[in-house]
Amino acid sequence: MTPTKRMLHLAFALGKERLFSTRMLIMLPILLLFIPGMAWGFADPNIQLPANQIPENATETMFLASIGIVFAGTMAAVLIAHDGISRDRTNGVLEVRLSQPMPRWRQGVVMIIGHWTSIAFPVTFLLFISMLLVGYRSDMWIPLGDAIIYVVAAMLVLLWYTVFALLASSIAREQGSAIAFSIGLWFLFTLLWVLFTTLLAALNGVAVGDTQDQGYLIFEGRLDLLSPNGVYHHLLETRLDGVERGVSALGAYIAAFVWTIVPLYLFQRRLNRLVP
């Protein structure tokens, strides 16, 4: 077996183990509620929303339903991967693993792919179910190009949070510290980022409170480049018409590339220097 095949085999085994873990069984009802559930709700023709939020096509409906990925999908990624290293360090497995002849960068790839695929597979399946539900309930079907961008963007944000959790796990000495660090990052980007954006906008003299103010929208859009959730939404907005938040489609793609490369580099660098 070649080193690459062995690496992929180990990643598949790790992903299978995590996919059928008790932790995933606990998260699955939450994923069902937030991903297909949100899509079903927003596809209701009689839904009561502000006039400027009513979806006019399937792409806009799926964009509104993306809140399910932001809350449930990213949380599942963090919970699946937060002890990917700290648990092995505690029970002594990490020392044995790192002493193996396989290079550490390959072991890092195994950890990343294994944990990421364990959450990516069920989320991808639920996304396709969501698109079918939107088409069935609203009689509006998402174009193939929009569907591809929607799935790819979701897979990227899950990858980012997976790497964040593994990086936190490599820094923390205990599992409790690892999950606290991971949940703290998730809490910052998911719940506190709006407050952070509002505060900075006020300090910079930008009108706060009016979501239709173009100055605030542009300030918010550019600041969102510093948040994985914000970049995720920018990727989805590249398929929407009439959305102007100060970031071009090229800017969104470059930001997604940076958010992918930098965390991966930091994790591999940390793993190379890690002392069990």
C-alpha cells in the first residue's frame, strides 16, 4: 500500500468512527431540525417575513435557510473535532501515533480529512434533501450552479471550524480546555460577531440600527471578511442579485482561499512542533 493510499485509508477509518459515534447520534436530530427544517419553513409560500426578506426564488430561500449551517453545522464540526488531539494526548495514544514512521504532515491530513468528512457527508445529504423540500413546497428549483456553490460553501465553513477545533485541541492540555476554547471561538463568530460589528461601526461614525443604510452594509460586509461565517455568506451572496455589501465575488473567493490555507498551515505547523 502506497503512503497516500494508507493515509486515505486511515482518514476513512477515522471518519467512519466519528460518523457512527454517540456524539453524532446526538447531533443528528439538531442537524435535521436546523437544515431541512429551516429550508421547509422558509419555503412556505405564506411565511410572514419583512417585505425585503421574502425569497423570490429557490436560491434566496436556501440563502435564508443557511442559518442552519451557521448554527447547527458549525457546532457539530466543533463538537466532533474538539478532542481530536487532546483525548489521544491524555490516554497516551498521541505519543505512540507521532512516533510512527508516517510523517506528521500526513498524520495531520488524516486528522483533518477524517473529522471533516464525518460531518461533511451527513450535512451534504441534508442539503440535497433541503433543496428537494424547497422545490417540492414552493415549486421553485435551485439552478445547478447555485446548488454547487451552496454545497461547496457549506463544506468550506465546516472545514474551517474543524481545523479550528483541532488546532484548539492541539494547544489545550486537557479535553475540558479544548472544548472551552473551541466553543469560545464558535460563540465569538456565531453570536458575538454582530455585537462586535455594531460596536466598531458606532466607533467609526457609521449609522447603526438601520439595516438598509448602505454605509453600514458596506462596513459590515468588509468586516465580515474577518469572520468565517461572514465569508461563508459572501460566497452565497455571489449567486444573489442586487446584493451590494462592498465585497466583490473575486474578493469573496480570495477570502475563502485565505481562510482555508492559513488555518491548515497553522495546524500543520503546530503538529510538527507538538510534544506529546
